[in-house]
Amino acid sequence: MKKDGHTHTEYCPHGTIEDVEVCIQKAIQLGFTSYSLTEHAPLPKEFIATCGGQLSIIEECAMAAHDLDHYFAKGQKLQKKYASEIQIELGFELDYLPGFESYTRDLLAEYHPLISDGLLSVHFLPGVDGIRCIDLSAADYQAGIVAHYGSFQAAQKVYYQTILASIEADLGPYKPKRYGHLSLCQKFQHAFDEETSFHPDSQQLIQKSLHRIAASHAELDLNTAGLFKPDCLEIYPSEWIRQQAAQLTIPTVYGSDTHALADVGRGYQEARPYLVAH
Ligand code: ZN
Ligand code: FE
């Protein structure tokens, strides 16, 4: 089985995919036998109202609520059309939004009959002028997040506190069982002229998180997008986390995090040594 467990579609406002069907055809050509459509679940309006930075960019972080039914209809159509060639899974990359747990539970409860896979990710942290998206650009991460906490490692610690909270969060019976790109806080690491390695405080939070993940039989997204980001140049999660996770035999699932046709299948060979099966 060759699976891509983390991909986006034309319903992602910040990607360049025109029709996910072409991505699926490419995945079939590359020998994938399973392909999960995991579009960013819509953000509640009340959440966007708490955000700082450029709001037009925050609004582009996730699928629009009015696209939900179109997204699932398209996914179901493709599931049937390609059933003999590839198994298409359908679901969300959900954001962990502290304070909006009931919104998330309700969304999952409404769509769970159509959902067969998915991830839970942290893309937002409190920062300058409100909640900020942490993976826009190095300059935005510096101005909106690192400046707010005082150092790269101080921001990193808050990211891992939030990861732990996401693992412990009660998102109901349909909570995704895979955690997305568990070192997204390192995306711009090489752009910073200061210490960016895992601080002992972060290491402790990571250990605790991994033990919780192992105990709940959850999985990690082995996400190759970071390999191709010039300020990151590594797979998410970072090597040290992968080593700790391997000791706990936490299953990992390759994720291309495809946002463009060219992304389909990328980094699979690099990720392969770190694939841990169930
Ligand atoms: Zn995206
Ligand atoms: Fe993500």
C-alpha cells in the first residue's frame, strides 16, 4: 500500500490546483493506492474576528463554508469514478482552535458519514494584535509571533503547548486520529539568526505529546512539504521528533501536503525510511 494522507484541492483558496482529478490521475501514475483529500475545514467567522495581521490572508487559510457540500460531492464522485484504481479517502485537515471546540465537534458530527480520514493541525497561535497564522512567511512569523514571545524558542514552546492541548482536546467521537506537520514552528528556522533547536522545555512537551499520541493509538503526518521550503529543508516532524516517535512505534503516514499539481508524490522517497506501519 502506498498512501498519501494529506492533500488539498481546488477548494483551498491559497493553492493553485484547478481540478483535483488531475492530481489523482498523477497519484495513480506514481503508484499510489490510497489518496486522502484533506481540505482545510472552514474557519468560524467568530474565530476570524479574533485574528490579527492581514485578515484577507486569514480568510484564505481555509475552504469557504459555502464550498463544503461541493467539496464532499466532488470527493464522492471521484471515489466512485476511480474505485478500481485508487482508494480515495475524504475528510478535513482541521485546525485546532482553542475556544471553538464546539464548532469543531458540530462540523465533524454533521459531516462524519462522509468522512473516512483526516488530520488535526495547529496553524494559529496568539500573537501581535490577536491570533496569527504561523506559516505565512518568515517576516510575518518574526513580526507577528516571535516578536510577541521574545524569541524563536519562546514561540516554539507555545506552539508545543498548543500541540499538547490539541491532543488533549475533546473534539468528540469523530476527532481525527492523525496529527499534522508536528514541527510547523520550524518552517522558517533558517531565516532566524538565533537559537532554533528544540529547547528542553519544548522537548518535554513533545515527549508528553508523543506519549499521549501513542496511548490513544493516533498517528503522525510524515509531511514532506517542509523539505521544499528554503528556510526549513526538513520533513515535518523534525528528525529528533521522528526518533522519539519511532521509539514509541507511533504509526506515520506520508503526506505530500499537495497544494499544486507539481506537489503530488513529492518527497516520498525521502520520507520512506521513516514510515512506521500500524
Ligand atoms: Zn493549505
Ligand atoms: Fe497544514
